[in-house]
Amino acid sequence: MSIWDNPEFKNESSGAYVNFKSIGDSVEGTVLSVGLQTWDDGTIAPKIVLHTNEGERTLTAGQVRLKMALADKRPEQGDYLAVKFISIEDRGGGKTLKHFNVDVRKAMTDAPF
């Protein structure tokens, strides 16, 4: 795949990033691509572009628990991914930890015969 095949170049709505601000916020759809987001401070996070009922949405998983859940479930292109923000844990000192439910349904890769 060439850089010019990237969905972000083809779709004006690609700026639709997923935000998990309130408990209950969620996103679900078919995984179009899985890559890495490199932040200005050098840290990296999974970057997943989804085809949803609302169009293409980009999920960058910087939150620790979300990153761990995605690494455990290992979504790939073609899989169906559902993510829901379920709770906030108070860690003291003004710090919090967000918790998520992550469900991945793997795409069928082999036709049954």
C-alpha cells in the first residue's frame, strides 16, 4: 500500500477523531487500518481508522488501559472493533485512570468449504 492509498487523504471527514470524555462514550466499526501515532514528545500510541455508521473515525489510543486492551485483543484490518468508556478510577493526587470495554470480532479470513 502506498502512502497515497491512505484513507486520510481520500476522505474530508477523516478529521473525525474519537474522544472518550464521558462515561458511556463509545465507537464501533470495521477496522480500515492499524498504525502508529507518534506524538511531539516521542511517545507512540496505536492509531486505528474505523468505518462507522457516521463515516470514517480515527481512534488514537493514548490511554494506558485502552492501549493494553487493544494490545491484548490485537485488532487488524477487516475486524469489527467496539470500544466503550466504562469508568474512571481516582488514582489520588488529581490523577485518574480510564477503563474501557474492548470487543474485537475477527474477520473471516478463510472461506469454509
